[in-house]
Amino acid sequence: MTKRIGITSDHGGFALKAKIKDAFAAYEWVDLGTDSAESVDYPDFGYKLAEEIASGALETGIAICGSGIGISMSLNRYKEVRAAVCHDVTTARLTRIDNNANVLCLGARVVGDVVALDTVKAFLDTEFEAGGRHERRVNKLAEKGQ
Ligand code: RB5
């Protein structure tokens, strides 16, 4: 079955969002906007993806703004979300293995397209190392938050 992945961005990430969807066309993308380069507020789009994850409608997402930071802050206000800003393959891989991150956040003004696409591939291809210390620590994250 084709894996469904949520994707969202503000205007700063709009162009990279389209490139990610093109490069990984084998996935089913649930695009939550924004739909143009017109200025919008990143929390509105971070919250859209967070709501999908919190409700269980989606398990995984990608969120993009200029730095990756603002949109990650909005996503991480939901206790069901573990959003990680990653700008290289190593941190993308480790945040899956160690943190079971369910949202990758990218800063379109920070990394080039090739690095961003490699980072997405590493994030999507890596499984959480379930059981043991990593799971215990991730469970502690779930105990806090709104
Ligand atoms: C928008 O100009 C910019 O502030 C936003 O994309 C992001 O970088 C915020 O963290």
C-alpha cells in the first residue's frame, strides 16, 4: 500500500514543497498548503499538520518554512508530534532511530535542494529502533505537553 505522508509549508517553503512531492512521487502526499508564494503565517500551517497527526489521520509529515524552526515550534505544541529540524542525512537518520520523529522540518532558506531531498530520503527510509532505551525516552516525551 502506498504510504500517505502529510506535507505543509509557509510561503518560504512553498517551492521546496513542490520539489519534494515531485522527487518522491511514489508516496501519496496529503498537501495541506500553502498553495502560493503569498505571505502566510507558519503556525497556521504547522497546526494543520499537527491536527492530522494528533487525530491519527496521518502518521508522518514534512513541514517547511524559511528556517524550519518556526514551523517546528508550532508542531511541537502538540504532544502527539515529535518534529525535528534536520538539515543533513545524519540527523534525519538519527532522529528516526532515536526519537521516532514523526515530522521532518526543513528550512528552505538554509539548505539547497539536493541536500533537502537527501535529508527527506534518509528520514523516510529509516525505522525507529523500537524497544529498549529509545522507546523508554520517547515515552517520557509523551508524558508532558498540552
Ligand atoms: C517567513 O518569512 C519566515 O519567518 C518563516 O518562514 C520561518 O523562517 C520562521 O521560522
